[in-house]
Amino acid sequence: MLDGSPAYARQMCRSIRPLHNFAPPATADEVQAAALQYVRKISGSARPARANEAAFAQAVEQVAAASRQLLDSLVATTPPKDREVEAAKARARSAARYGT
């Protein structure tokens, strides 16, 4: 059940990051990781049962392929974002939110 309990939060990935319009572009590993996060999220399982491993792996591959196709097809109208600048902004937001 998706009840927001702490156990659920530890098991599931809660943040799939944007991959479009960055310099340098998203790597194959980043796309694969995002696909894995997505499949984990919608399946409700961080690790599939053995009976579902093949279906899980196939879903990850299909989502990764669709994601790569989407990223390759999108046209950006703004300059690419710098990964380091965006990471610094995220750290600042986290520090403000959590006081660290």
C-alpha cells in the first residue's frame, strides 16, 4: 500500500530527475537509472521477486529506450543547463529545507 510510511520511503525511489537540456547531455547510464527508478516506482517494488525478474528487466529496457528516444527528439528553446550549477542549487534548497 502507498501510505507514505517510513518503511515505504526507504524502499522506493522518490526522485526521478529531469534529463533534458543539460550540458553535457544525459548519459546512457543516467537514462538507464531513471528507467529503473520509474519501473521501481510504478511496480511498487524496489526489487522484483524471482518470478518477475524477467518482466522487470524487460520493462526497464523498454522504458530506457523510450526515454532515450524522447530525449533525442526534444527540441530545447533555452540554453542547456549546467549540471554543476543545478547541483549547487539543489544542495542550497536541501540545506534550507533540512537545515544542514
